[in-house]
Amino acid sequence: MSAMIRILCVDDDPDIRTVAVMALGLDPEMDIRSAGSGPEALALLDAGTWIPDVVLLDVMMPGMDGPAVLAAIRSRDHAAEPPVIFMTARARRSDVEAYRALGAIGVIVKPFDPIGLAREVRTLIGRA
């Protein structure tokens, strides 16, 4: 049996968070937490009691968008900087290239397929 994969899902839409957490939870080797905003996600990361292996991060959120959260994660002095996968409906080739240039390891397009979400996350982690 392989090790648990800790995933932090950050999205301001509670319905999307619920579906993502339920979909990822179908994989018995995934431990999922969620946050409804960038500041909430950063507070969880700063607490240091639970460190994710990967962050699923919504691009468009009020107040602090996904790219700003990613920049804040990278600017902190954490021992481990988790890889980030953006989740967005804006996924033209130029958008995806811009997200990768910011340091994301991949992009999951919304609306995502709940049945394939865990597999898609595993594939992106494997490529990183």
C-alpha cells in the first residue's frame, strides 16, 4: 500500500469544494482538507499541523485569487512548498501556459469529472 496523499482543496464555491472533497475521498489513499479562501488556506499552511502534498487551487476567488495565493505560498519560509494544481474554467492554451509560468504543475478544467478527479490529480503529481 502506498502512502497517503494529503490534498488541500481551495475554492470559494462551497458546492465545488463539496464535490471535489467527496470525489477525492473515494480514493482511500487521499486525505483531503478544504478551505474557502486564500487567507483560510494560508492560515492552514502556516499552522503547520497538517502539510499537504499538493494544493488544488481555484484561480478566480474574491479578495485573493489563486495566483496571489500561489505567490504567497512561495514567498513563505516553509520547509516544504507543496506543488499547486490550478482549477479553473479559463483554460485556453495561453491561460494554461501562464499558470505554468507562475509555478503550477498543472491545470484541471472546470467543470471537472468527479469520477476522474483523483486519477487526474495523481497523473499531474506523477508528472511533477
